[in-house]
Amino acid sequence: MPTSQSRPLDDTQRRLQAVLNNASVSIFLMDDRQKCVFMNRAAELLTGWTLDEVMELDRPLHDIIHHTYPDGSPFPLHECAIDRAFPEHNQTQGEEVFVHRDGHFYAVGFTASPIRDEESQTIGTIIEVRDVTEEKRAQERQKLLVNELNHRVKNTLATVQSIAWQTFKGTDAETFERFSGRLTTLSRAHNVLTETAWARAPLRVVADAAVDMVPTDRISVTGPNIDIHPKAAVSLSMALHELVANAQKFGALSREGGHVALEWDATQTQDERTALSLSWRETGGPAVTEPTHKGFGLRLIERQVAMEFGGSAQVQFAPEGLTCKIEMLLPKLPDPVALEPQRDYAHG
């Protein structure tokens, strides 16, 4: 039971102080001169400075904990993204590197928001900060592991290519070239995925890598730049490689004046998945006739790309040029896929 001398828990200042000092995130309150007027306990532990010590220095907080770049060069206040929240009257967020009281640098993630009075005038800034040093180290370790894995995979592919060359040597050069091209495409797809630690791949980058050997005036690539699942990235890379190889040997890319249009569109389904519709259209090439049997490339498109992803693939051998349309549901990514407005890109 509280005594008559105790202060009630519903006292606003006492409640606010309790909340702030028990928060795990570091919180700083800045006045209109960018000087710190409040730090919670987490902020004191993060920086190595106490609120009393910071206030006694009577300097902008930036000059105390954020005054130097990691390379040792001075970091002036006007270059600081955190402090732009006050003069620009807008919330800012991102990552920076602070300087601890003992001199070591550490990475932080921050959100800085302006504080306004009753007349909507900015009178200060509240800054939330968390130490992301371990996250950065973990990301670096993961990147090293993925790079090492990619290096080993590429070595394995090179070994397979060497075995294939020895196997086909002097007997079937054309078959070896087709096989070697598929390995190269697979290697390029791995390179694209390595950039994102095999989490996702931009479809635009996947498409560009697959048609990289086609002159830019012979192909147009159009579609929204979406991120796709690694499994879909590899399958689409292989499918596009087969379409390019076929066009170079038999289709529009086998003669001057031929052209290819690669287009895709993406829509969200009710279950928050992404439905991809991709088309390949050839014009200006030799007259097309339907083959008597399906080769490996066509079977790959129909089975691996279409059936594996619950979609369909339709290849039409119209006399004026081959067309291929692929409809598929992309596997879900950890985060929602952000669709940008459709645009035309200049391939290259």
C-alpha cells in the first residue's frame, strides 16, 4: 500500500521516465540548437556518456558522438542525415556510424523525427537509435559464405565443362557448344543471385544477363522491375537462354533485320502471390515451320518453368516468327514484392 508520502504512479513525468529508461532502444531528445536535453538509460550505455556530462559540454550532440568519419576525417554537422530532420521538418531514417566515448566506432540504425508545437513549428527532434554492429558483422559473414559457395559452384561447373569437352572432343562439337552455353547461363544466374545472398533477384537483371550476347538493336526488353525467387530466377535464365539460342540458329536472330521483343507483366493475386506473364516474340526472321519433335529447350520451358511453378507455356510456330508465352505463379519472397510502374528499358 502506498504511503501518504509516496508519489502516485499516474504522475505523467514519472510514467514517462519509467517507460523511456526501460526501453531497449536508445532515445535522444534534441532542442532547436541540436543540443541534447534528454537521453534514456539505453542511450547512455550506447554512447558511454551520461546525460549530465553531455549537457555540461553544452555542444550539439553530433559534435560529441558523431563528429568523425571512420576514416578519421571530420564529419561536420551540416552533412549529418540525422540532423536534417530539424531544418527540413521531415522524418529521416537510415544507418550511420557513431563514435563511442572510448574512441571506437559502431554502426547504428536511426529514425529522427521533428517535434512540433501547437502552431506546427518545429522546436526539436526525437531520435531513436539502435546498435546494428552485430547485424553488420553477420551480414559480412553471410556474404563471405555465399561468395565462397558461389566460387566452389563455379569451379564445379568449370570441371563439368572440362569433362564435357573431353567427352565430346572430336565427335560432336555442336552438342558441346549447346551444353557449354547452358552451363555459362547457369553460372551467370548464380552470379546475379550472389549479389543478394540468394534471397531474391531483380527480374530485369536476370533478363539482361540471359540476353547479354544479343546486340542491343536486335532485342527490346520491357516490363516492371520486380524481385523474384532464386528458384524462378534460375529457371527463367535457362528458358531465356534456350529461346536466344534457338533464335540465333533458326529464328529472327539468324539473319539481318530480325528482331525479338521480350516483355512481361506482373499482377498480385488474392493470396498475395505474384502472377508473371512473360512473352517472347520474334519478327523479321526466316519463315518458321513447326519442328517434327520437341528439343531439349522446348521441353525445359514447358516442364521446368511452366509445370514447376503451376503455370503454362505456349510456343507457337507462326510463319512470321516464333512466339512463346509463359504464365506462372512466382514463389513468395520473405517481403512483399514491390511492383514499379511498367516502363520501357533500353537493353544494355
